[in-house]
Amino acid sequence: MLALALSLLQAIDDSDAAAPFGTFVTAVPHWGFIVIHSTLILVAVWLSRRVRATGNASAANGFLLFVVAELSYITYHAHLTHFLFAHTVSEVLDILTLVVIGTSLRRSKATAL
């Protein structure tokens, strides 16, 4: 049993492992990510306005939740929060966005029938 435990410990030793895929992203400066997230914010605001104009305020609010999620990511790149905190907040807001937009579309489809 001890031999099995030791072999498992040796198996998880990754000191000689290759770098994981995506490490090249560390070369992108923080302002580059701020530009990317700001662009996503502009798209979400545009979509929110378009959807609100059709009378679907709930779905429009879902897009605004996505805006808040992107702002959370920006707080990390602006050195205001830790990455894991900003990422966790953003992921929770992203799922809320999907739920709000999805339920709104379901309601609008049900009223159309």
C-alpha cells in the first residue's frame, strides 16, 4: 500500500512537465485585456438597448448583468482585486445572465403562443 502511495506521489510530480497550453497569454499586457473586456461591454450595452427596444426588458437586463461581469474582470486587470475573486464573481454573473435571458426568452415565447 505504501509503495502504491509513493508511486502516485511520483506520478503527480510535474516539475519536469511541459508548460500548459496558453502560457503565451502572459505576454499580453493588462491594458490589452482591459481593451478586450471594454469591447465586450460595448457589445453587451448595444445588445441590451436593441433588445429593450423590442419590449423585452428582462432580456435587456440580462445583458446588463454581463456588463457587470466584464467590469469584474477589469477590476483584476486594473490591479484592484485578485484574479480568482474577479473570475469567480464574473462566472456567477455569467450564469445569472444566461438564466435571466433564457427565462425571459421562454416567457416571451409562451406569451407569443
